[in-house]
Amino acid sequence: MKKIIYSVLALSVSCFSTNAQSGFSLQNLNNYIQGNAGSWLFEGSVDVVNTSGSSKDVVMFRQINNLATGHQSYFCWGSFCYNPGVSTSMAETMPAGSSLHARAYLSTGNVSGLSTVTYCWYDANNSSDSICLEFIYDITTGINEVANANADFLSLPYPNPAGIKTTLFYHVKKQDAGSRIVFYNMIGSKILDIKLDDSKQELQVNTASLKAGVYYYSLISGGKTIGTKKLIVSHRN
């Protein structure tokens, strides 16, 4: 289990560089995160690379741009994870040419909204040697809002792209024996037909047997299509 750090470290950085002169680069960016607030925790990530010819003591710094009501952010850098009250990490030593994985989390409290947080990485011995990346958390309608709403609803899937499974949320005002969620491939062939037993629920869908590609799924109730969303299956994770 990762150790959680609760002490706040001082920050004396006046500015951060985002240009190509930085001794860092970013790889494997996962900084646009989209999903349903019913999945209360979302993770963004990036690999930070020391592109210089010397070792660096690298600090991760968080700048909150906007947090939707009920949302909290925290991050993990190197061997440690930091609680939501901490914005500056301890320095992690990165040898020349090495990379280190950074994770940027958002907890939603089951509340929808758009939150944006910028993270920067800088050399503790040269704060102008830095690089930054904005993380965008686009969280759709949450379980609490939908459950209290007198409306039919079908959420986006999370994760999307999916590997072996994905999760979605649905709500129908008048659930009947014909209520179902149906998945189709790109040529319109039905590949999954899931009967719904409840009027509202978080539904986990097994996608392990599906070929990589683009699919569509529809919520059907009362003989009508309530809504249709897109799912991408990649099997890369």
C-alpha cells in the first residue's frame, strides 16, 4: 500500500516552463478523463522523462484550476501518494534518461461536474527547468442526480476505451419487462442484449469477448430507444 503524506511542503517556484527547452518530456499522456460520477474515483496519468544528460531531483506540483462542488484531487509521485491538502511533493531522484510515472486522481463524491487541474514537474535545484500538463476531468451526471430525477437516462461508459470490462449507469422512469440495453457493432448487428431488472442501476459489462473496435449501445424501454452512446474496446489495458 502506498504511504500517504500529510505534511505540506513549501513552494518557492515563480514560474514554470512548458517549452521545448525544458529538460523533460511527457509520454503516454492520459490527461482527458471522461466518465460517470457513479464511479467515484478517476485516474489520470503520464510518464515524465528526464531528457537531460544528468540526474535530477524532481518535484511534482499541483495547481487547481477548477474543482466542481464535491470533487477532490490528489496525486502520487514516485513512492508516495499525497492527501488532497498537499500540492507539492517531495523530490524524487531521476537519473539521466529515466522516466517516472505520475498519477493524478479525482474523487467525485458521486457528483457530476467539470474539474481541471494542472500538474508541473521541476528540478528542485533549478525551478525554471520544468514542464506542465493540464488534466481535464469531464464527469457526466452522477448517481445521486439521476436517482432523484424524473427522467430517463443512459450514461457514458467508464473506462472508455474498455479492456475486459466497462461500467455504465441507467435510469428509466417506468421499467417494464422489455427494458434492456442492447449493444451493436459498426454494421448494426446486435452483439449483446442485457435485460434490465431494476429501474436504476450501475451496470458492469464484460467486454473481454468483444473484438477491439467501436460499438454502440442503446437503452430501450416501453418499446422506445431512450438514448444511444458509443463504446470503444481496445484490450490494451
